[in-house]
Amino acid sequence: MDKAARLLTDYVKKKGVIGEKERDVYEYGFLIALEAMSGFLACMVLAAMLHMTWEGFLFFLIFIPMRSFAGGLHLDQYWKCFLLSCATFLLVLLLVKAVDIPMAVSFVSILLMMGCIYGMYPVEHHNRQVDKEENSYFRKQLIKYLVIDFGIAAGCYILKKEKALSLLAVTFGLLAVTMLIGKARQKK
């Protein structure tokens, strides 16, 4: 990944888009983008292999914004994060495929997990401290996405989309667990 990020940075520098001063910032940005894209693509390959592509997209539609604004578990190396992310994604899909969760149980679980997520906010990481202004912005975004996700869950419940509702329940459970682990690591 590092080599690919360097090559991309060299390319945009050669084209005159950036100067030497911006090199480190662009290289880091390319690295983060490549890591995120590789994780997403690996997970979507797993979803396709399970014939659960739409479930994979729904998972990321919910997971990415919530994780971005609520915080959670951060690992110290990319490969650890990649493996854990792929494993938990696979576990979520396999659970949804194998277990029939009654719709009322899924809906109540979603509401409980949303409350837990809001109650545990913020989960910060020592490498990325958040000031008051950022915290205020992140909290507003978290509330916005909780409301949107509630709407999605309510729509699934009304339309009797049992598997989608199960996926949402398990995804919110995963979010709450990763926040809890992140909080515990934060205290150490």
C-alpha cells in the first residue's frame, strides 16, 4: 500500500498538481484511500460469494457514517484492522443468513443499540484528539444519522423486510460492541 501511495503521489507531482510541500499530505491521503478501498472491495467480494451483495451495501450504508461520527475501536496496524473488519463483516452476513430474528426483536434491538451508541459517544483515539467544536459537529452528525437510520429501520419494519431489519440489528450491535471495546481501550 505504501508503495502504491508513493507512486500515485509521484504521478500527481509529476503532472504539476502538487508541489514538494504537499507530498506528505497527498501520500498519506492516497494511503488511507487505498486501505479503505481495499477493505471495502474485499468485503464486497465476500458478500458476492455469499450471494448477499445488497446486504453488504446496506451494511456499509449504515456502518460507515455511524463509525465515522461515533468512533470506536482503532487498531495499531492496517493489516490487523483489515483482517478484523473482514472477519466481523463476514460474521454479520453469516449471522443474518443463518438466524431468523423476529422483526419486533430486531426493531427493539436497533432502538436499544442506538441508545447505547448515543450514550457512549464520543469514543476518541489518542492519535486523533477532538476539540469542542469538532465534538459538537460530530454529535450533530451522529444524531442526524441516527434519525436517518431509524427511518430506514422503521421502513424495513413497515415493509416487512425481515432480513434487512436483522442486518440493521446486528450492524448496530457490532457498532455498540466496537464502541464499548474502544472505550475500554481508551481508559488503559
